[in-house]
Amino acid sequence: MRATRSLFKPAAAIALICLIAVSAFPAMAQKKGGTLRLYHNDNPPSTSLHEEATIASVTPFAAIFNNLVVFDPAKVHESIDTVIPDLAESWSWDSTNTKLTFKLRQGVKWHDGQPFTAKDVQCTWRMLIGKGGETKDFHRNPRKVWYSKLQDVSINGDYEATFELSEPQPSLPVLLASAFSPVYPCHVPQQVMRTKPIGTGPFKFVEFRRGESVRLVRNPDYWKKDRPYLDEITFRMIDSRATRMLAFATGEYDITFPSDVSVPLMKDMKARAPHAICEMTTTGVQINLMVNRVNPPFDNPEIRKAMSLVLDRKPFNTILMEGLARMGGAMLAKPEGEWGMPPEMVSQLTGYGPDTEKNIAEAQAIMQKLGYSDAKPLQIKIQTRNLPTYRDPAVILTDQLKKIYITGELDILDTPRWYARLAKKDYTIGLNLTGVSVDDPDGNIVENYSCKSERNYTQYCNAEVDRLLAAQSSELDKEKRKKMVWEIERLLVEDAARPIILHSSAGNCWQPYVKNFRPHANSQYNNLRFEEVWLDK
């Protein structure tokens, strides 16, 4: 087998990157032991990462698992070039770029002592694509669409697995590096994985007390013999953001929950905890307006267009993020985004230009033509999740919709109910934060906008968009692929598919004695295993 083009890394290059990764952290004497204390801002729906779509589950449970490949934790920008080995020692594509073969590590054990083999890789992805009867225990499969080109996973002995595709998919290694892509044990039922997960990762599951706490302990048989450094990781659920910030500032916790420090709160955090290390980053999370387009009167494209036009993104940015958010289409905006439109193209999109008064007037005219006015408003409920990062923009959205005679009442839902409603498409209007675990079109626009995707919560379906999504997914030339993606972004805006308000920025803080912790700049999801983290105290 051989690798093709720079997107398909040869095994020799992988080995070199792995050596670089091992030496990437500062050469200082790491200390073993101690408990890493984190708070959690929410209640995880379950412990099964393959069935969930929220960082509420990834943050406390990612350290239990391994992937075939991961993003280098030492490199803050994630891309195909920062993918390094994990349970796979190396990988290579065949000459057709439709077979990706992984050479697997030997001697790896699951937390219950069973050996890890290629059969586990085969079982995991057969469950995800619904091949045979192996998917019957999944309650949800939110990223099944990632693997629409995957026909099967074949194995050759215990330590080689080949992903067999119907056509090329250059993004596959990136998708496999997502925290949402762990390898599951073939011998453990999914009912167990939802409550007491078994992995091969650096930490073992001990306890999940719903609404209260999570506890993980060091895996003494981890295949990386000197990892992890920590003895334990604990999480405690704290509903109040003010309480969370104060608890961190007084030293009760070591790291803030990912991107929990809002831009307006960063100054206060620095004042309360002047010795803490704090960084502001883009999060890979987009604030967006969701309209269930099968529910009248929102099945009328004119109403959806009016709602898209009335969005004034500047107040959202100013109030929520002091101007530090990025503005773009469906893909993460530049400069952090690998695929985002150039700013001059973004400014030409419908509703994005500087003339907001013109946009509002056009939206008002549409609604007046449909019979709505101040005297006869359209009354709706706007559903959102019970977190400040959702509630705050929902309040601004409600205020802006009043300008086009839509009177909204907020309907606040806790996390399990919120995701259950979305999965069932049981809502009409929603203010959502869509977390994108990998900055790649297949991990974002295919997942959120293709007709048959489980996470296409608005039930948007456009045959031309689906055609372009399939074409870009198999395109090996990255520049050609980008142009296809930009055309898709333009169509999504024209269709008011899921109007993007902002790409979020937020802060992460950690105590100065926490070493080797590096938040990544274009996703908050994929650096939460903590196996390289140690405490200098």
C-alpha cells in the first residue's frame, strides 16, 4: 500500500510525527500523583460518547478511551497535519485511496483486563454504520453520516484493520481523531457503556453520580507505561456560573470547564485569580438560529428569510464577546478556520453586510405582506438549553425578532431534555450552540445539513447541497474542495438553512501548577484526556 498526496500520510511520516509529539512538551521533571479537580457546568446525558453530541459528556469521559488516531495534544491548531497515532501505530492508503489500513498496537488491555484486538475496531464501526445486527443497542447515532462512504471494516489477524470505502474520503483520519470517535470494546453491551464505560484509556471509570460528581482513577495498566501522571480526576457539577468562577479563583479547582469563562468575565477572573493562566480562544462552537421548517407557519420560506435578515450580528458580538467572536458561514471563520470563506466573501452574503437597517426593512416588508404587524404579531416559544451561553444570546434573539413582529417567550430546557427534543425534532424555534468537534466539512456541514443526517435538527434538505456535499467529501485537492465548500456555505445562507450568528470565543483558565495543559485553538473537544497533565505542587 502507499500514501497518496499530502492528505494521506505515509507510515514513515507518521512515525516521525509521533517522535516529535513525544518530545514536544518541555523537558522538565514531571511529578507523578495528585488529583486533578475540575468543575462541570452541566449534567452529562450519558457516558457513551458515540451516542452523545455534547461536550457535557466528552469532558468528563474522554480520558476513559483511546482512538485509533488523535490530534497532537501539544499543537494548538488541529488539522490533518497534526493527526498522530494512538491505538494505531501507523496507517496507509492503497493506490485507489479507498482502503485505509491501520496497524494496531499489541499488548493493549481494556480496563476489565480483556485484550484489545482488531475485532474491537471492526465491531465499533460496524455498529456506527449499522452493518449486520451490531447496532441494535445504540439509542442514538448522531455521527452515522460521517461514515456514509464506509462499506465495512475488514481485519487481518488481531492487529490489522482496514476501512473499506466506496470512494475516497480524505477527511477520514481527521474524523477518526475526534474525541467522539473512541474505539469501543466488542464484549461490553451498550447499556453498560452508557453508565459504566470500559475503555483502554489513561483513566478508569469509578463513579458517576448524576447531577453531583464524576470520579476517574489512574489506569495502572495503561499501554503508555509512564502515563498518566495523575492519580485521579474528579468533576463536581455546579449550576451557577458565579459560584464556579469563585470556586476556581479561591483554588478549589485546578482547571475551568472548557470555554466556560466568557469574554466579559475574563477581566473579573484575572482580578480574582491574578496568578492563574488564562487564554482566550475560538471554541469551534457556533451560535445559530434553528427553525423547524416543517412546522407551520415556518414551513413558509419567506418567514425564514425574514428571520435570517433581521439578525444583527454586531450586538451579539459586542454584548456577549466584546467584539472577539468571528463572523462567518457554516464553517469556522478565518483565521482559525481551515475552511472558512475569505472575509470579503462573507460580507457579500445575504444579511451579513453593514446595512442592517436595509435588511430589517426588507424583513419587515416580508412579514407585513404575510399579514403580521405590531397589532398582529406572531407569538412563539423559543426553546434553548439551560446554560448562560445559550440563555444570553436567546434573550438578544428574542429582542431582535420583535422588530419583525415575532413575539417570543423563552422555554428553558435542561440538557437531557434539550438534546432529546432536538433528536426528535420536537421544537419550532430554537437558539442553539452547535459544537463542531473537528474543523472539516465532513465533520460539520455534512453532519448538520445533509438530508439524512441525524443531527440535521432543522430538517433542511436541498438536493443540490447534498450533491455538493458528496462531491467535496471525495475531492483530494484541498483548494478545489474549499471552493466547493464556499459554494455550499452560500447556498445555506440563501436558504436560511440554520442562520449562523457568531463563531464563539471564550476563555480557559488553569492554576499555574497545572503543567502540559494546552487548549486547542479551533476545537474545544479534542484535548481532554489529560494523560500528559501533571501537577507541580
